[in-house]
Amino acid sequence: MSLTEADTSAILLTLKLAAITTALLMLIATPLAWWLTHTHARLRAAVTALVSLPLVLPPTVLGFYLLVLLGPKGAVGHVMQQLGLSTLPFTFAGLVVGSVVFSLPFAVQPIANAFAAIGTRPLEVAATLRASPWDRFASVAIPLARPGFITAAVLAFAHTVGEFGVVLMLGGNIPDQTRVLSVAIYDHVEALEYADAHLLSAGLVAFSFLVLLMLGRYSGHWQRTPT
């Protein structure tokens, strides 16, 4: 029992997708988390609910509406066609868009929690030293929120590696283009190739366990009460 060339391609494509998605999520989630932590706007509750929607929405439902939105007859797809661009469904770029949307709360929430834990005191002290808003953000908030960024990056990467519904709905099953690891496992099961499915699935189980173990040790979750 060994990996086939198609399985290796699916693994590499999955890692590429997870890396790009995580990088984009860090860029998007950081200002969004900062805004959610410090704003008093009435839209805060609505934006928070919208960001958290992928946590409770079935992935197939989210994937379906992204497919409609980005397709030729969708709002985004229609604009892209008017600009002479190709539509995103059933492309790697489409997988990236879907993965960013689906994994957004896994990046925003840890960063927002880290920003909230800082409090206002360090920022006020920096302000008394005539630090500009950008300096207070870059030199004070970002370093103090480092644990949140690490947690967000790890969770976003791991969540993207394991997603299935969104990538299948939006990307289909095109070898070397949109056939990621979770879809490859589904293909093996559908073809009754249980040995190959077991090999890939066991790898995902081990990967997920290591991610949770690393996060638990790093963040101190479930620590015993001191005696």
C-alpha cells in the first residue's frame, strides 16, 4: 500500500491551497479583528454574525451559494466576464476564494480574542509617549497578540487541509487543479479502494491530532488545577 501519483498530487495541491489561504487570511483577519475589537458601530453585531456564519452553515450550502455568486450568472461572475476575466468556479483560484470564506472565523476569532486580552492600558501608555495610531498597532498590539496570530494561522491551515464540502461544490474534482486531499479520499471510498482511503485518512487523523496537541501545549488549554 503506497501513495499513487494522483494522491501525491492531491496532497501537494492541498498544502499549496492551505498555505495561500492562511497567508490571505492573516492579511484579511488582522484589520477585521482589530475593528471588531475596538469599534462601537451598530454594524458590529451583524459583521460578527456574518464572519461566524461558516461555523454553523453546512459547507455544501456555503459552497453552493459561492458557486452561484462566482458563476457566469452570478453577480461577481458577471462582473468578471464584463472585465474580460474568466470565472472562478472549477479553478484553483476559486478554491482559494472558497477556502478563505470558509476558514475566516478560524482566523478572526483567535486574533480578536488576543486583541481584546491586551486591553486599553498598553495602548494608552504608548499614546502618552506620542506614538501614532499605526505605531501603537504595529509596535504594541501586534507583538502582544502574537499567541493569537499563531493560533489563527495553525487553525486556518489545518481547517483548510481538511475541508471537503466547499471545495467539492466550488472546485469539482479536476486532477492537478482542484482535486484536493479530502476529495481524493472520497474518490477512493466511492471506488471501494479502502486501503488507499485508509492511508490518506490516517494521515489526516495524525495531522489533526498533532495540530491539537501543539495548540494545547502552546496555549495551555485543559491544564490541571494546581495542587
